Amino acid sequence: RVLFPHLLGRAMRTLLLLFTLCNSKCFDPATLVSLPDGTAKPLGDFCIGDTITSWNQHFGRSESEIVDGVWWSRGDLYRIPFGNRSVLATADHPFWSHSKRCLVSLSPNETEAKYGFTGVQGMDRWEELSDEQGAPVPLTGGPTLEKRQAPVVTLTVRNNHWFFVNGVRVHNKGCFHP
């Protein structure tokens, strides 16, 4: 007999959250993350407590935020091209779509199932992502599979749940709220 069933339920939810985060698959470690001073740093070099540029969705602007988690895993990486840049991301990672005004990913059903989001749409080759000022960043081609079961990493951000990789806005997936 369980003496404190409410604590058991909370513990199970915490373990599920940690399992989901530890199995998060996101970006190539060399992916550049925007910093408040206008520079960028490879995602694989971040530590808890570092400061990044994030997006405050309530005020519609970029601002500084603290990294509160760095999560490593392995996953298949797809090249998503835009302008003269690209990003290597897993199919489940959510991006902000400037054109659709919602989360998009290469695998929206997986994104919704894994992270509890709703309304995630598929990213297509005509997608417009969003930059640090909220302006559109059109894709310049379709995603292509680049690496299989490669090391991948993501961040969780303390308050604002968005950050910028190679200049485009992505969700940190750790808060489970778009």
C-alpha cells in the first residue's frame, strides 16, 4: 500500500519529464546560438548559467535569458537551408513559423506526441521562419537527411522558452508550452 499516492504521481511525472528531456533530439553541437552581445557560440559549448538571446513572446522582442539545462543525445540530423545559411536539426524540433504564426517541425506528429504541444504544423520548403527581430527568413530549399545517429544537443531556457540557432527562432522544448 502506498502511503502518499500524490507524491508517487508527482515523482512519476518528474521521471517522465526527465526521460523526455534526456531523449530530446535537437541540433548539431556546432550550431551557433545567438548571444546578447551580438556574437554567437556553438551549442555544444554551453553550460548551465550561461546567457543567451531569447525571444519574449509576450512583448514581441529579443532579450537576454539564462540557460538552465543542456541536454545531449543522438539523432538523425536534417539540413534545413535558408539564405546563405542552414541548420542541422532533428525532425522533431519545433521552429517558429513567421508565415503560419505557429510551431512547425519536419515531423509535427512526433513533436506533439513527445512534447505535449498542439497545433504543430509541418515545415515545407516554402516555409518562412523568424529571425531575432521577428522578420521572415524564407527557406531556400527542402530539408535533406545529413547525418544518422549523430551527437545532438539542446538547451532549456529559464523564463522565455525560445532561443535562436543560426539566426532563426526555435523552441527550447523543456517547458512544454508554446
